[in-house]
Amino acid sequence: MTESDWQPLRDTGFDDSACLEVGHIVGLFNYLTRLADGFGLKLDLETENAGRERKALLRPQ
């Protein structure tokens, strides 16, 4: 990434701290996805469908 990649976030009001947090979240997500893939973990059908349909998963009540 370059400085210009961060500009859209800065334009919407993100400061350095918020950009750092975004970077951490994205990095952690990528790490955990690769770790799960490496272990051969599969999503359950409900989670897979929610991702495909871009729907939020609700917590069990």
C-alpha cells in the first residue's frame, strides 16, 4: 500500500489512529482466514450463505 491508498479514509475523517486500527483489523482477518484455510476448516452452511448474500449473522438468543 502507498500513502494514496489511505487518502479515501482520511477524506472521510479517519486520523492516523483510525487508519492503524483499520490496518490491524484487515491484517488479522487475512491472517485468520489463511490459518483456517491451512487447517482445512470449512464454514457451516448458514455462515457460508450469509457471506454469499452479504447478510449479517444474528447471535443465538
